[in-house]
Amino acid sequence: MLLPLWLIVLLVTGFVYGLFVTIKNITNRDKNSWIENKPKKREAKDQDEQTRRDFVANVSHELRTPVSIIKGFTDSLIEDYEVLKDEKRKNFLSKIQKNAERLNILVEDLLVLAKLEKPQTTLSKISFDLCKLARDIEEEFLQRKEPSLPKLALICPSSPVKIFADPQKLVSVFENLIDNAIIHAGEVSQISIRIKESLSIGLITCEVEDDGKGIEQEDQEMLFERFYRVDKGRSRNSGGTGLGLSIAREIIDAHGGEISVRSKVDRGTIFSFKVPKYL
């Protein structure tokens, strides 16, 4: 029995519509499924992770130069040893020694930073006279007897300045600030160390001032960052690792204090740190 044409049209239309709806639903489901399951955009690296990456990149950069120099001169010595004159060999060995020392200083500074950055930095605190400590540093500085070194002036109160802190760590701070002035400041004729005691607020302020060329304002904000150098070429040639001020900051932070810098171009620089008398 033949079906009426209208019924055939209705059945075909219903089938096509149903097929269209089914395909549409499947397409939408697949589309929704893709939206839900597609990889999310990578979240921005947090500050700590970026800092670690920058640190590794900087360390790699700092290591590359001395290692390349050592390798280059060593290769030359091995390949051309028989034809090199004694003076040339000695010069090559001197270059190797200089860069090996640079590597050693860098590794030592990195180890110090690693220890200081532990969540619980261990300080060996005792009670001592900070002015006596500064006088010992002054005496050791004078023993260096290098004609190019600037004068060192110490200004302390007449009475002892007692403090409960880690003396060796504070020696490191003073030495890093002094060496920083010698290496980075340029044209320094005098470095002054001043120690002041604020009895009312229980703080001791120490200043290390130089009469060098000063530091631009935009550089001052970055000085305590690891490996930051104002004059990169001169610093490397003078043996600086770019970690001294970072080490000083970590030590002062561990003592519950703060460190800062004030400087004007052609008028010198003052590094100042404050630490509690007792903590």
C-alpha cells in the first residue's frame, strides 16, 4: 500500500530535522567539551620563580667568562707549550690564576648567600663593642699597604657602643661596603666609617661614606640586587662579583635591621645600615 505523498514528505522532513538536531547537539557537545578540556593558558610565573630563573641565568653568565678564559689559555699552553717562551708561559699562567681566583671568590659568595637565605639563618650572637670591631677593621685595612688604596677614617663615640649581634657577620658587612667603594665608586681618596648610637630607640646606625663619583638615582634602586653593577666592565676587571651588597643586605635583614644608600653624582655615596642594640 502506497503512502500518501504528504505523509512521505512529513516523514522525510521529520527525519531530516531529527538528523539536523542530532548533528547540532553532537557538534555543540564536542565544542563544549573542547572548551572545558583545552589546556588553560599558562599562568604568569610568580615572582620567586622568576627570581630563581634570573639568578641561574646570572650565575651562568658570571661563570662563563672566567671558565672560557681559563680554558683558552690552558689549551694554548698544551698545544703550543714547546714553542712558547718562558715569559709567555708565565703570562698565560698568571691569567689562569687570576680567573681561577675570580671563580673561587664567586663560589664563596654564592655559598654565603645560600646560607643567609635559609628560612632560619643562624647567627652567632654575642655582646661586644662595635667601635672596637671597627677599629680592628681599620687596622687590618691599613695593613694592606697598597699605594692605590684610599684613606680610611673611623669616627666613633668616645664611650663603648655595646651591641648583641654576630660580630663576624657585621665584619663581612663593613668589608663588603668598603670593598664596594674601592671597586665601584671610582676616584675615591677617602672612605669614612661612622658609628652612631640612638639610646632612645635602641638602634645603632653605621655609615660607610666615600668621596667618589657618586651613583645615578636610577641605579641606586637596583644596587642591592644580585649581580647588579653600575659599571659592569670596570667591576669585572677589578674583581667584583656583584654579590657584596646583596650579602650585606641579607646579613642586616637577619639582624632585624635595614640598609640603604644615599648618593649624588660627583659628591660621593653613603651606605647606611641600622641594627637593634639587642634582639
